[in-house]
Amino acid sequence: MSVEIKVPSVGESVTEAVLAEWFKQDGDTVQKGEPLFVIETDKVTLEVEAEVGGVLHIQVAEGETVLIGAVVGTIDTEAAAEAPVKPAAEKPAVAETPPPTAAGPPAAPSPAAPEPAPAAAGPPAAPSPAAPEPAPAATPAPKAPAGLSPAVRRLVTEKGLDVSRIAGTGPGGRLTKGDVLLYLEQAPTPAAAAEIPATAAPAMPTAAVPAGTAQVTRKPMTPIRQRIAERLLEARQNTAMLTTFNDVDMSRVVSLRSAYKEAFQKKHGVSLGFMSFFIKASVEALNEFPTVNAFIEGKEIVYHNYVNIGVAIGTGKGLVVPVIRNAETLNMAQMEQAIIDYVTKVKENRLDLTDLEGGTFTITNGGVFGSLLSTPILNTPQSAILGMHRIEKRPVVVDDEIVIRPIMYLALSYDHRIIDGREAVTFLKRIKEFLETPERMIMEI
């Protein structure tokens, strides 16, 4: 009777896998529970074991992509009685390779017999150095302790490896198949290893060091990074994004902040930063240009009678954009307090999903990281995003004279489907005017 070998399910979302490697060849005998092959998916790598014993018949070759549940081979259970014969014949074949073929039959009764056999068979002294060579072949049995997976145990036994020399990276320091394969890549061949003690023993360890430096480290993307990637790609593919730039003389804002910073801190209990000036300027400009605060939904334009400002905050896991709701009703102290509260939430991992929803316009400050100029990507479904950059002293012309002023470049990325170029440029210019004359903005004139 033949039993089908099928690719097992590894998760609801996985529909196919790659048959990476067969551990056996077509026609080999296998035992129940013995590893047969490895499948790889975008999520896991899994060894598939034999459910019954018998003769293996392979139907799908290595490297092919197979569907979950597909038949990749069969096991003939009627030939199960032959299963012990092949493994018994294979094991002595491994032990026979180092000594002469004539010594093969006497060596079969005892594993220790191959060691004295070459010495007795060869009268000259030359065969005596060959005696240490079978020694590693006799040691695999004690070097494959319990606790190893079937694949690791098989690989260690076949290669005659000492597991005490291999560093395990699995849970609790457990040895994995990858650890063994890496050790084999970096270790010298058995023939070269026999020559090393007599020639240049210290040279090989130093040569193995650079081999490790060529490795790469792979880490899965965090859920937040995956979401960021999806949203940014969506913005690039589904919007007609364009960016316009302008520069701002920050002299008046810097002067006001320096003059009233201490009084502001004393009265409101929060520090006066630059972000509240930009939020205030954006709110005033959005009230004048409601289209910049609107969304496209299908064939309709949705205008918002409120301003929810998203403020981008960088974290170790990625960028998050919590929303300051109804910013048009807040004073600058309340804006600064809202930012502080969100930063604290981010640091303490207390940010809720509701904190990230409902934004109508976003401000991102690359200047805190030293950015001079950038083109921020839209935070869909929003139609525009304002990019701040670092403040840098530059020579500018004022009243026909060259003076040094703190200048910041601003970038406004917008969806050209809903916002015209003239409207976008005028909107950014209005923000520039508010920041260069902040008194007008604060007095709302």
C-alpha cells in the first residue's frame, strides 16, 4: 500500500511553499518519524517527517513551488520490512571510506576495529599517521546527544562533528540546523584538518574570522513598519503628489520665543516651542484655504469645518502621527501641552489607536534631525502635509543690504487632483507671512 506525502498547512494565509530540500533520495527506505524534506514559506521553514515506514518515491524535485496540500511523494509500506537493511548498509559505508577496502569486512563487527586494522595491515610506519583519521569517525556516536532535532542529529552524525565545538543559537542555546551548516562553511575539510596540526594550526582560526563578517542579519518588519510602508506606497500610487517650497525668516519667532519663554513657562507650566507657532500659522492659513483641509472621496470633495492637526513623532519602531483635535479652538499653551502629552504617551507605549485617527492636515519636523530640505509624503487621505526643516543662519538681502538671518526652508506636498498649484503656493506663502510677522497671527489680523 502506498501512502501519499502531502505538504502540510502552516497557516490560513499561506497557500504555497517551496520544497527546499529532500533529506532522502528516490528509492530510499525511511522510518516513521524520520525527516523527509523541508518546505519554506514567507513565514516559516518546516521539516516534514514520515508518517509511516517504507520505500520513498519522490514526485516533486527540490526547488519547486508547491501548493499547500499537494502530493510530493509516496511511501510504499509493503516494503517496510526492507527499511532496516538500507540504513545498516549505509552506516558501514561511511566508516569504510578512511581505511582500505580490504579492512572493511573485519571492521563490521566492532566500531573500534578499524583503528588497529590499518596498523596491522600495513607493515611500514607510514600507515600509523592514518590511525588518527578514523578516530573522528568513531566519535560521532557520543557527539550526538539527546535533545537534538532529527535533522541536526542526522547532519552531525554524517559529518562526524563534535557538537561541543558548535555554538547554538536556538532557544536555551539549543543547536539548530543553521548552526551546523554555518560551522561546516567556516570549518576546514577533514583532510585539511588532519594536516593543520603538523603544519599551520594557528593560521586556520584567524582565517575563519573574516568569514563571519560576510554574514547578513535579517529581521522581520514590525507591524508598525509594515503599516507605514503600506500607507506611503498607497500615497505615491493613488495621489497626484507635488511639492512646493519657500523659505522663512525666523527672526521674529526666535525673538518672541526668547523674550517670553520664561514667562510662558511660569504661567502655563509648559515650555514655548517652535511647533505651536507652526500649528497656529497652519490653522489660520487652513481657514483661508479650506480646500487644503479637504479630502477626496470617490468623485466628491469632503470639506471639514474643523482643523485636526497631525504632528509626526519619531519612535524607535517608526513614525507615528498623533492628532491634535480642533486645533482652531486651542491657544498656544494648549497646543504645547497636547504635544507633550503625546510624546509622553509614545515613550510609555500608551498611545491609543484613536489618538492617530481623524487628522485633516499634518506637520512633520525633519529639522530636529538636521534636515535641510525634503519632500514629505502625504498622509492619506489628507490632501497636504507641511515639512519643517532646520533653522540656519544665512546671508539675505533686506532693504538692499546683506544681513545674516535665521532661515528655515518649508516644503508643502499636496494632492494636485484637489489643490491647484496657485492655491498651494499661496497657502505656503501665507504661512510664511504669519511666521515672519507672528504678532498678526496671534492677534488674528
